[in-house]
Amino acid sequence: MNFSLFFVHFTWFTVAFAILLPNAASAATEPKAQNSSSSVQVPDRLNPNPNPLQFPTKPEEVKIQGTVPISLAQALELAKRNNRDLQVAILQLERSRSVVREAQAALFPTLGINSNVTNNGNGFSNNSSQVSTSSTSFNGSAQLNYNLYNSGNRQATIRAAEEQLRVDQLNVESQSLTISLNATTQYYNLQQADQLVRINQSAVTNAQASLRDTQAREQAGVGTRFDVLQAQVNLANAQQQLTNAISQQRIARRQLATLLSLSQSVDISASDPVQLAGLWPQTVEQSIVQAFQNRPELQQYLGQRNISEQQRRQALSQLGPQVSLVGNYNLLDRYNDGVSITDGYSAGIQGNLTLFEGGAAKARADQSKADIAIAETQFATQRDQIRFDVEQYYAQLQSNLNNVQTSSVALNQAREALNLARLRFQAGVGTQTEVIDAENDLTRAEGNRVEAILDYNRALANLQRSVTSRASR
């Protein structure tokens, strides 16, 4: 059998298709988001098992083998690497890239080939009077289709896919900012839990010292049993508060470890000292304007509006004319019939116009118009919420800064008051109640200062997230 003629006629299809493929690939490829390499070093044993479906089945696999101190910068790096919500957002972005490539494929023609070899005969009967004959034939064809005009449906589909890709890119940015804020907030919560443990340990130490002084005075005959009982109750209360603080510390550690998706057998602690994270240099008005310009949520709603607009055009395009180019090439060869291969071709333009379809296209267009109005309303709501967020966190930032200054003065005064109360008690001119009150005041003053600093840091982190400043990225 000679197939040379068949492949000669198919050569122009193959060459044209090979030329179109690189152009299609370059047109369909969108620039991918760049993952900036970080210089923050993170211990490898903090990273989880790379298999997302793995889960422990033995108690020793979830037993905490050690505690690793990490900084806020390391916590943020681990959150970006391991957080599963961010990983899902990135996967959705990759899926949208493929949707864009699929939509852009409509810019090019489709080419297909098919062939078959058949054998025809008289059957398998034993009738000797009938001569058994059979014939074998080959039939092949190639089809080329190209949509010349579809009333804007193709362009609307591509633009809708591109807008969805942009929305998903903004979603990755928004998720990254939110995850960074959550990690920062959880880290500050852990710092506060650590400080509460330290403060309550100090309170227990002070209560133990007061109890020893009271017992010594009772043995010397200058104290009373009532003073000793007061000191014992104060020590018991301090120990109970310390126990509660240790429990809250463990919870805060596991909350941060869960957010960072850490290894099952490692615990973490905060290594950064408690101090002000920085100052906000802008006025509230400048912050509001910058937030309007930077927040990805606003751009997402605009992207949703654009998607709905393109979907409206897609729906209305079904009512317009559809024109396509159709080409077909066929060849037939029946073996041993003394006739050479026969071939033929056809080419033409097809067009159709839907005259009536019950109003379905118009109904879909009206749905998209409603979606446009919804996106515009959500944009306005989000804009107002962004302004409120900036104003709220800006006010909290200012008040907490004042609280830091006030609590620092109060802490120094509480320390001095406790020293004086102890000296007065030891000199016999003060009471045990004054010492206990001074100890409690010192504990509260230390807690208030830590809380004021960390509340300031939380407000700063929230303000940076609301404005999406460079410091929060």
C-alpha cells in the first residue's frame, strides 16, 4: 500500500500547525508571580512533613521532643512557607493561569485527522456455487475548523479569564498579608503569655519572701499568726495565677505552631524581647488615602465587576451571528482494484443566527448585570470598612503609646513602693497588708506595661495591614 500521496497532501496541515503552536504557547503564557528569596534562616526541624496526607498513628510521633525559640521574622517566614491557606490560594492562581491558556486556545484553528481500514466480503456460508470475494480499502480525512466571528464571545471569554487571573493574584497578595498579620498577632500573644509567666513567677518569689519575713517576725514575738495566714493566702493566690499563666503559655505556643503548620514533634517559644515595634510616620488622612490605593480587596471587587461585564457580553453574543471556516480533505484507496488513490477536498464558510431561544441569553445577561451592581455595592462597603479600620487602629496606636509611657512611670513607682513597704514592715512601723498590696500593685504594673507595649504592637500590625505598607510585607 502506498501512503505517500496521503502524507504529501497532509504536509501543509502539519507545517501550519507546527508554526501556530509556539505562537499559541507564547500568547497564552502569563507572567508568574515571583517568589522573593528570603535571607531569614529557619531550622529545618520546624518544617512539617511534605506529604499533606500524612498523619501520626503513634503517641511517640506527636510527643514534643524540644522547644525551639524563634524570632518574629522567622515566624513570618514559616507562615509564608507552610501556611495551607496561602498554598491553596497559590494553587487557585495556577489553575486560573491554565484557564487563561484554555480560553486563548480559541484564537487558533482546530485540526484533526482520522482514518480507517475496512475489509468487505460475502460472508462465511459454505455455498460452493457462490464465489467468495472480499476487498480491503483505506479511508482517511483531515478537518480544519476556525471560528471567524462569534459576536465577541471569544474575546469576552478571554478577558473574563484574564480578569479572574488578576483577581486570584490579588487574592494571593491579600492572603499573604492576612497570614502575616495573624502570625504577628499570635507571636505577640505568645510574648504576652511568656511575660505573664515571668511576672507571676516573680510574684510567687515576692510572696515567698514576704511569708519568710512574716514567719520570722512571728517566731521573734513581734508578729502575729494573722500576718502569717495573710502571707500564706497571698502565696497560694500567686501560685494559682502562675499555674493559669503556664497553661495560657502552652495554649499560645500551640496556636502559633498550628498557624505556622510546624512539625508535629516540635514546640516553639518567642525569642524577641518585648519592645515597641516602631513608630507610624503618617497622619491618619495620609494613611486612609494610602489604604485606598494599596488594598487588594478593592481591586478584587473591581475585577469581579469586570468579570461580570464580560460574562454579560458572552451571554448576548449568543444572539449574534456565528461564522466559521471549515476545510476537509479526504482520500480513498481500495487495494488490488487497479485504480489509483482517489482524493478530494471541500472548503467553505458556515454561518448561523439564532432567531429565537426563549430569552435565555437575555436572562443570563440580566444576571450578570445584577452581579455588576453587587460588585459595585461591595466595593463601596469595603471602601468604608477600610477607612474605619485605619481610623480605628490609628486611634488604638495613639492611646496605647500613651499607655506605654504611663505604665512605665507606674512600674517604677510600684517597685519603689514595694521596697518602702518592706522596709516599713521590717522596722515595725508598717503592716503585712501594706506589703501584700504593694506586691499586688507591682504585679499589676508589670502586666500593664507588657500589655500596653504589645497592644501598641498589635495596633501597629493591624494598621500596617489596613494600609498594606511596605513594613507589613
